[in-house]
Amino acid sequence: MLRAIWLAVLFICYINGQTSHAAPLPFILGNITEIGDLCKNFEGFLRMPSDCRNVFQCTGTEARALPTCPVGQVFSLQKHVCVNVSDSSNDCQSSVDWEGYQLKQSDIDYIADFVEIQYEVLHNSPEKNQFFYEVELTLINHGFKTVLQGEWKIYFCNIMRIASTDLDKTYGVMFKHTQGCLYELSVTKNFKPIYPGQLFKIRYWGENWSVSKTDVMPNWYVKSNNVKSRVLKSTAGESLKFVKPFKKPDQYKRGGTWDKFHPYSPSERYGLNILLSELHQKKAAERIIPKPQMYVRNSHKQIFILPSDWVIVTAKETTDEAQFLSDKLKIPVVQKVSALKKFIFLSVGKLHFIGDGSRPDTDEDYELTIHEGDEKILIKGAGRAGVFYGIQSLLSLKTGNPNSGFTVPIAFIRDRPRYSYRGVQIDVGRNFHSKECILKLIEAMATYKMNKLHLHLTDDEGWRIEIPGLPELTSIGAKRCDDMSERTCLMSQLGSGPNMNSSVNGYYTVQDYVEILKAAKKHHIEVIPELDMPGHARAAIKSMEARSKAVSGSMGSMFLLTDPNDKSRYRSVQMFSDNALNPCVTGSFRFLTHLLNELKAMHKPIMPLKNYHFGGDEVGDGAWLKSPACQKLMKSSAFTTSEIKHYFVSMVSNLTAPFNLDISAWEDGLMDTSDRMFPRQSIQNENVTAYAWDNIWEWNKASRAYKFANAGYKVVMAQATHLYFDHPYEPDPEERGYYWATRFIDTRKTFGFQPGNIYANIDMKRNGEKLTYGSVCGPSGSLCEKLKKPENIIGLQCNVWSESVRTDEQVFEMFFPRLLAAAERAWHEADWEKNGTQQGNETSDFTEFITTVGYRELLRLDMMGITYRVPPPGALINSTTGQIHANSAIPGLKIEFSPDGQNTWITVDKQSKAYSGQKLYLRTRSADGKRTSRVISLDVR
């Protein structure tokens, strides 16, 4: 019926000699095949609605698309030829001359709504020892109008540099790099129209490789002058459905046999998971995470706690900790115990650690005693933090709820941390993450005794903290939108799209930050703010440039961060050429002074600022070399980028040392471009901490951690191969994350990390090729620095960078459950680390750990609202009986299968069977049953 109506409309247009320009009918004309159906038993010409250049000739049996008319001409139904728009035989009176035609909002809306994007990596190919990958980009016109050449452009993020940009002769398009990952795709005069139902394919090359779906960013948008930009609907949101699967080795390998990785098959994953003992899968081990130094279990007896029968007794100094425990157990707090009440007693005092006399007590040490006979629980800490961690251990042991009561085992624990620094770093600069996300993260950190929250608050793509007196930092620097002038916002990056209301935009107000500080203090966590500079400073630079244009006179220009006459050329790792704050201009000194004063003011009433992290990493080589301001400062035109960088570090030191502040930086922030450390004595702060991250084994950078420690710097171990949780959990294209340091980091790899012996972690090259200590350090070990000052290794830190992490849920998926493994290594030194017996004992230890995670800890995370990653299952089919065998990397989680194309789901049990020829789908459920893993499929043979 609809087709008959449509044919009638077109036929009337043919008789009348012009196309109707009324509102489109409420359905979409599909493709040329459907037009062929309409043309049956009809001869003549049919013109598409609202399109004067696109005509089909009906022969009575099929439709033939005529070539589109040139720009400035239309097809005349009278003459059956193309004529000029001004010709008297132009029977499409509302036609326009597309030469110079100003696109309307409706034209941009049409492209956004009806032009589908499909993105496919065809292959990754090594050429002359260089790596490139080829992409096929497809535009499909699903509407009823022809997409013509005009002043429209598509903007998108490409994380690798596009190598083939001039495609004018081949496709009639051009790629242009703006800044960072943002690329522009424009059409030229050689662009061929995309008819309704037609596909337009573009092939181009990018540098390096692309083997993961999340290499592609969402929210591509189309824009033109003087109209509102629109996100292309097919690319909107987090599904990335427009990215075609990586099914072939050329697609998921970074170049032929060089890459040893491939996605796990269900049976391979099953084999990896089966290493966990079935015996341990049946019952959770009675284990605290992180593992205490001493845990003595008194038989298998337990004590019962009914909240109405108990009280918490505390002195004034531990009132806050007592209230924390009261909130968890619903037990009242009192100053004195009644003879009728059972009690939990909190106290601070000296502890006695047998066999560890070389180390004095720290405030975080504690003892927990759960008595059987007189039913009392004693928690004693060397300081308030120790009492708090004793409480966390008690909460870890309990089962039950306030209504029906709790049970805890009769036990004695004596415990102290391995490291004083147990850190978690979250990047909110690239993509913003909400205050609520940070508050949940603080709660989870404290549960597992992590004590340093490193907030990466600024980067090229965003400034995320309100600074009184400099409102432009957040009014402009905290937002990304479609403003190439960057007067109202930063330009779009990392798939943020054109709209200011995107969830990746935002910042913490002073009130928000104060709330974060208060929550951290309550949980005995120090907040370490990082304002990254002099590199990674683009958000600040552009905000201050906008300020100088909006605020007249010297007040506007006093915080400019660049030299206007600087002709230096450089490119950062993330493809920015304008992101280096210039230390030689007075505005930078004023800016940094203002920032430090405001940070100190925010911290002072809650937790006085002790440690300022200035980032310092990844300054593009070549920055400042042609800056007249730097030439004047150095009194020479011959200087290096490294010399100016060292000058900046001295500036930071001069501003912070008088206030007794420690300073910190990423390792390369304290080095020159030749990998030489700045002399420790040149920095006057009492403590200067280097965060060691670059340990790609084949690059021989792992020794940096020990070199810094030996030179007198404090060192935090943050090695990318084991502790960068923005990397995938598996070597699978469907897993989220970058993979520049290592192809994947699963929970076991983090659990097995040995921070006390960096070279014991040597495992493989980035391509999966096996490495040994000898192959990296040489037969005698001479190529690797020996650690001479182990006291300078102060801890470790796990990190999530957020380039491909846009939502709070994704943050938690990347952190958890790996954060629990990092907490284990930061707090507890295992016997297999001390004795060098990693392979056997570590397997047993990990089995106990991951079983506890599955049967106990995941449900605790569910209750906190932490959306941890649910691992996809492993599976195989018994070829004789057809029984389905399935398992999970985390024991205790239910696995489901679907035999009917994901319409119904059934829990896998011993009676579950599959049949030859079936395609099974499987997934794992979260501990609380509310979420599922990604779905895997299995062909039954």
C-alpha cells in the first residue's frame, strides 16, 4: 500500500513537471532495488523528492540511476537532459545553484540522522620496519535525499596520526589534523554524490596499529558554518556499534607473525581458568584482603554479634573511628562499658611486633583480638589509622546483617603495612568523572587499606577544579564543544562530540573538592592533587588566552602562559603542538603562585597540603627553542628544551619549599630528553618523589626506578606493564583500553607483581615474545641498575588514565577487581616474594585470593555501588556426552548459556548439554546477579 502511494506521488510529480517539496512522507525510501520495484510496469523518469539532480529512468522492469547533474544544473523532465538552474525548461522551480549554496540546518540534520558511519580496520601491516593500519570508512545514505558536495565537514577523534590525508583525486575528500586526536573530514569538488541507498567507501592509512574496538572514539559530528553541529546518530553513545568486528588475524594482530597475541577462544579461556582448584571454588577461604602479617585462627569457632547486645567503647581520640564502625554495624558508641553489655574496645597505644625490631611502629599498625570466653573484641592501633585498619579487618571477617546479627571468627591479628604509600590515581582531566564516583572510590580504597588518592585534575583536554580568581579555567577549560576558536570552550577531543552538556565535561567546585577532602580524611586517605605542567597544559593555556581576550588591560594578560612570539615547533605524544606552558614568561610564575595559594587554602581546614604533584611528563622535544622570552632568560639563543624544563622544576621548588611542601612528578618530569635525571641537590624540597611508570622491558627503561632511588629521590612504583589499569584485561578487541605498554593486564598479573624486585617482573615484549632476566639485563646483569637505597622505594600506585574511559561505570570496571590485587601487594609482602619461589607458591596464594574475591569481596563491592568488571566465561563441550563445562576467572559467579540466539538464558549446571550444530552463547553474572559480562559464542561440533 505504501509503495503504491509513493509511486502515485512520483507519478504526479512527473505529470506536473516538478517535484513536491512538502514534508517527507513518514517512511524512508530504502534503496535502488526498492525503486526498481516501484518502476515495474512503468516507463519514464522518476525524481527523488527534494532533489533536483538525482533522477531514475524506469524501463518497465527495472530502475536505472542516471548520472547526477553537475553543480549548478538540474535534470529537466521536459528535455530529459541536465540544464542550468536558470534555464526556462528547469521544471524543479525550488532548485538552487549548489555552487556557493549555504547549507541549512535541515541539510546538517539530514546527514546526522540518515548517513550511517561504518568503520572497519582492514589490516595492520608492517612496511619497511614501520607499522601502519588501513581503514575502510563507509558512509551509507539511508534517507531519501542525495548527499551533495558542499561546505560540510565531519569531525572525529583518531588516536593515531592519519598518514594519508590528501584523498582528493581518489575520493574527493581530505583529512586535516587540528589538535590532539581531532580530525576533520571535508569534501572537495571531486566528491561524488551519495544517492539514497548508496554506499560511499574511503580507504586510508593510519600510523602504528589498531587492534581494539575502543581505539575508535564515539560521537562523530557534522558541521557547517552558521548552523548547529550534530552528532551522527550511528556513532552516538557508548555502544560503538558502528565499529565492525576484528575477526581476522590481520585485524587483531599488530602486524603478521610479529604479534604473538590473539583473542582467547572459549576453550582457551576455560583452560586458563581451570588452574584454580575446584576444591577452593566450593568454599571461600577465610582471608582478609589485603592479607595480614599475622592471622591466628582459634579452631573453627565463631562469635555472634547482635547489635542490641553490644556497644562500642572508645576514648575521645578515636571517636571518629568508633562512629565509622557504629555506622557499619549499627552498634551504639559509649565512653564506658556496662557490665551487662558485650563490647568492642578501641584504643591507641604501643604495639610489639616480634621479629621486626628494625622497624618502629607506624600509625597504621594494629592488633585485632576477638575473644571467645568473655565475648569482647579489642582493636588497638599504634595510631588512629591503625585503629581504622583494624576496623576494616573486622568488617572483612563478618558475615550477616544488623537485623539478624553478625558472626566473626575467634582470631588474633597482628598487622602492619608493607609500604607507607599505597596509591590510586584517577585521571579526570581527559574525561571528567563525577564527585559521586570519587566518593565511592574513596570508600573502596579504604576497605582495602589504600591510603593515597592521586587526582590527575588537569590535562590538555580539561581542567577539573575550580580556582577562585581564575573562573576561565572551568568556564572554558572544563568544557569541550564545537568551538574551533576556543573562546567559549575547548575544541572537541576523545569522542566528546560538539555539545557542552556531554557527561565528559565538568569540574569540581570548591565545595565539591572540600567534600572529597572530608571524605578522604574520614577514611584516612591523603589527597594528592596533580595540576600537570609544563606539558599537558593546553586546557590552562587556552583558558588563559580566552581570559586575555575577554578581560581588558593588564588584568586579562597577566596570566598568559605562552610567549606570543614563540615560533617553536613540536608535537607531543598525543599530537598537540600548543600544549607546553612557557616557564620563561612571568604569567606562568604568577599562575603557579596563584594555584598553590588556592590549593593550600582549600586543604588547610581539612588536611593541610603536604605534597604537590606537578606532573611534568611528556613535554614535546623542541618546545620553547625559538621563544624570545626564553632566549632573554637564558641570555643565549642556544639552549635545549631540557634546560627550560629543569628551570621550570626549579621554579616549582622555589615556590613550594618555603612552605615545607614535598613535590612529586612522573619520572620523565624529573629528567631531560636524554634520560638523565636532574641532580637531586638542584631541587631544594626535603622530599621529591618520582613516579616510575615507563618499564617497557625491551626499551630498557625499567632501571629508572632504581636510578632515582639511588640518587636520593623517593620512588613510587607505578609500572605501566602491571599497574596501568586503563589497559585491557584480555588480549581481545572487545576489551576496553589502550595497550601501548603491554597487550593486557589481568588481575593475576597485578597480583604477581613484585615491587621489591623490579626485574623479577620481566615477562614479555609488547608483542608477546618471551623475555628473561638475562635477555634484558645481560648475562651478568650489568645492563640493569642495582638498588642501593631500598628505603627510598616508598610504595606503589595503580592508575587509570581516561582517554577511552568516559563513564563512571567504566572507571570502576577498569579499577576493579584489579585494585584489590594492587592493594594486596602494597600492604603485604608474600613469602614467595621474599624467597624467590613465585611460580608454585604464588599460584596457591592467588587461588586463595581470587576465591575470596569471588565468594566475598565482589558482593561487598556490589553493595558500595562499584560496577566491577564481570569476566566473560571459559567453556568447552564434552564431545561424547555434550555436557557444557564452563568456568570464570573469578570463582563463585554464575554462568549462563543461551541455545536460541540470546532469547532465553539458562544457568549452566551438570545437566546442561549442547548438541552438534548449535551456536551457544555464554555470559557470567555479577555476584548480586544484576549485571552480566560481555557475551561469548561457541559453535558446537
